[in-house]
Amino acid sequence: MKECAIDKNKQNSTCPYEPRSRKGLCCECIRYHRKMKQVPGCCFPEEIETIYDRSIERFIRVYQEREPWW
């Protein structure tokens, strides 16, 4: 099992909430947002994440409207 890179995860986190107990602990953050029927903020483009709508519907809509990344 690979060790969690908490410090690296914290550096790359786009979540604006502070203090945050799950910051850097991606597995806990994902578990929390799944329970809330949300997608973690780090999965959204930065300009969308600041809207704070982390619904699954918003996530799908954002990526349907964008150019494919591939």
C-alpha cells in the first residue's frame, strides 16, 4: 500500500475552506463528499470551484460544456 502524500496534497488543494480537517487526506475528503452527494472542489476547474456548487449535476454540466481534453 502506498503511503499518503499529505503534504503534497495540501500544496495542490484548491479548497478555500480553512481550517479543514480533511485537507491533504484525499480519501477522507472523497468519502465525505460522496456521502453529501457532491464532488470534491479539487475536481472542478478553479474558476468554477469558487462558485461552491459541488453538486454532481454541476460537475457533469461543466465538463459537457468544455472542449475534450484528449
